[in-house]
Amino acid sequence: MDPEKDNGNIEYKFQLINLTPKRVDGLMTQLKYRINEGDGEAIYEIGVSDDGRLLGLHNDIMKDSLNNLKNIVSRINASIVYTTIKDLDNKLQVAEVLIRESPDTISFIDIFVATIGNVDSGKSSLIGVLTRGVLDNGRGKARSMIMQFKHELDSGRTSTCTHHIMGFNNDGSVISDEHLTWKDVVLDSKKIITFADLCGHEKYLRTTIYGMSSIIPDYAMILVGANMGITNMTKEHLSICLSLKIPIIIVVTKIDIAPSNILEQTMTTLTRLLKLPGVRKVPYVVKKEDEISLVAKNVVHNNIVPIFMVSNVSGQGISYLKTFYNLLPKRRRRNIHEPVEFCIDGMYMVTGIGTVVSGILNSGTIKVSDYVLLGPNGNGEFIKTQIRSIHSKRLGVSKAQSGDYICIALKKISKNQIRKGMVLISHDNKYRSCNEFECSISIIHSHHTTIRKYYQPYLHIGNVRQAAKILSIQDVKTRDVSEDSNNPILRAGDKALVRMRFIYRPEYIRPDTKLIFREGRIRGVGIITKVYPITKKMHNLN
């Protein structure tokens, strides 16, 4: 194993025996630090030295060490959720322990997982099985419990982005039942997995890209039908995850109806795809329960791709997947001390409340009655408004912190003043609206295209969706040495620094934000390096 790090939520201990009261106090302080580093969770490796060597312990010493650890955990109001013991040579053992803080000390751990994959791969059905605690009947029973529109039920195809939750209590047990409401799950859960059910059909690709880029989930779960194999849309969804640097989880569904030779061919193709030079991931097929903690701990580093094989009808592999999500660590860190930035990706009119907006709080902390700036509108202006109320997971709350997906009711704002792509920011946020920006881009290898000055791609920058025009191309890195430096052209594999201008209206964007540009399918990716703000007067609502 890698040597132990001073930061992070992973702690190595050779043994925990013959502990004095002073030693116990020190271990309690150390455990609190590790839990705080993991946003409520910590992993302890017993029988491992600080330099990462697996020394191992005899069975009786391991039992004493685990009992002492359990006593320390209970004294800081936490609990042991999952323990894995592995045998080494010479009858020695090492243990891995997941520790979670109790609900009355902090709020629940919230992990976002985007669910993507080709049409008819079973995305909605799998989410229904995980969140409702029922198996599918092969005719759409599970997906019918989570779909929200009649045309989706009729066609069996998701055309919108919807959220669904699966909770775990402090002991690691799943809280799922077809009769439970969101409120029931949230109040009884210490850890919540929020699944974003995205579209699989090619004609809804822009909706899928928007759902991925506007939230930037912690992980992406790509579903592959065992009977249909790898499709073009599967490769497109994989490209989105690689572009946004989102760790990937592969779930192979419908293994109960796929012939053995077709299933073997699908797994071979999938493994080959993940090892391609442009992907460079390590596929790991989970076949045993003691392998789950290994992949859950390493998937966050975005170098290993766990592969689960499940059936929504028979339930095969579903328990492994639930255990995996129970052990899955949170990836994003909270930026609670930075200026407020709330990205709007939906708006509603609620009777008796008024205008409500939904989205992700990227940074800062907001409270009810706070004053914020809404914008930019078509002229690049921001409007002052006040927060009427806040809801998180359909429960009313008094405040929200960065990383929370919330709904906010705004005072004296009509629905026609809001569009997707706008933001709520605090007065101390130095960024405003801009028309032009510079970005460093790379052209996707899998798409053969030619890009030159005045090319107008469609951009996805967070929750912003708009076409832009390329004004200049500089610092081109290309394999073609014969290119004209006065009239540069970008082709597959090239990199360059380009300057762009929005075509229709100013937008709120920041440096270091990832972008995807497409023309139908994805053509390239990049990161914003510089923005050119426009100066506009801000109008107050009286």
C-alpha cells in the first residue's frame, strides 16, 4: 500500500492493544481529525505499518485491536459501519474498517451519482430497484415507480433529468421501501446517494450533457446492456465523463437474459475499451464481497473502474452494488468560506410561494432572508433579491452550504425574469457577466473535424448553454508541421488557446471552469483561462 498521508481520511494502525487513558485520548482526537477530513467518514487499516507494509496480526490480537477501536469509536459518538478482514500468510490478518459519525453530530453525507448509458440499458429500472427496494418484473414495474411523465411511461424512455435518493443509516443498512417518502428517507439516513437519472437516446444527448456539466456529479454510473454490448452512445457518454474528469462506475445489466457467449463478448469489448490510450483506466470486475471495499476506496482517484454485473429481475449482484454505495467516499470538498455562487438549472412557480429556482450551490453558505444578486439577464445586468425559503431533499432548512443541491424561493421575482444558466451570487463575488473569454481546448481524437477561425460551436460551461464564435486561435500544438501559422486549423488531437465570444447574450463564467463544445456530438473539451467582464449597472428591486 502507499505510505500513510498526514491529511485525508485514511489512518494506518499496526495494533491497538494495552492502551493507557492518555493513549486513548490521543486516538480519539486523531479519529475525529480523520472523520473531519472525510466529511463524516474515516477508514482505518489495522495490521498495516505507516509506510504501507502489510505486517498482519494474529487472530487474538486482531480481535483485541478491533474491540479497542470499537470502544474509541463509541466515545466520539460514531459507529463502525463495515469491517473487512483478509488473511495473509502464516495465519496473519489485516482489517479495513469504515467508521461513520452519528447523525446527531453532523448532517447526512450526500453523494451525487449521474446515471447514464444507452437507451434500453435499464437505467431507470436499476434506480427503481435501488431506491424502492423492489425487483423488476421484466415489464417496467421498477421504472414506473420513478418516472414522472406519461410519455416516459408509454415509451419507456427517459427524456428529462430527475433525481432519486437511496439512504443508509448509521449501521450501513439500506433505507428503501416503495412506500417511503423523501422525508422519511432523509430523516432516517446518515448517508444519501442521489441518483440523477439522465437520458440515453441520442436525440436527448444535449439534455444529458447539460445534466452532467451543470452539477458535475461525484461519480458517473454507466450502464451497459449485456445483451446489446457497447454502442456509440456508450462511447459518447464515456467521452463526457473523461472530459469532465468524473470517476466512472460500470454496471452491466440484464445478465439473466444474455447468452453466455454474448455476455463474454460484451465484457471483452468493455475491458478493451477502458484500456484504450485515450481512456487508460484499470477495469476491475467485482466478483466477491471482500473486493468491494478495495474498489470503493480507489475509485475516487479516477484510475480504476469497478464493473458490477447485475440483474434487475432476479436481483443478482444488487446486494454488491448497494454495499459499494454504502462504502463509497465523497469526492467533492465544500467551499463554505468562498463567495456565494448558486447555478440555476430549473425554475418553477409554486402557488402561495412564488418563483422557485433549483440548482447546485457551488460555493459559500446561504441563509433564509439573505440578499443575493440574480443574473445576468439579456443585457448582462444583475438584480438584487432576497431568499424567502430554502428546501434540501424536499425538506425546509434555514441554511445551505456549498455542495448542496437545493431549491430556493425568491422574493419579488417573476418566472419570466429567470432562465437556465443564470446564477445567484453574493455582493462580494468579484465575477460578473462577460461576453468574451479565452480557453485552452483539445479536439477529441474520436471525431474527425476541421476547426478554424469564426467556427461557431455550441458550448456547455457548467449550467451555461449557448453558441459562441471563435475569434482567434493561438499556440497551436499539432502534428501537422505544414500548417499555415497565419490561418491555423485545428483537427483531431490538436490543442490550442482560443478566444471566443458568446453570440446571443452575456453569461456568468469563471476561470478554471471546464467546458464542452459540440456540433451534435462532442467535438472538443477545454478549460477557461481568462474572462473579459462587461460593466453594467445593477438594478435593485424595491
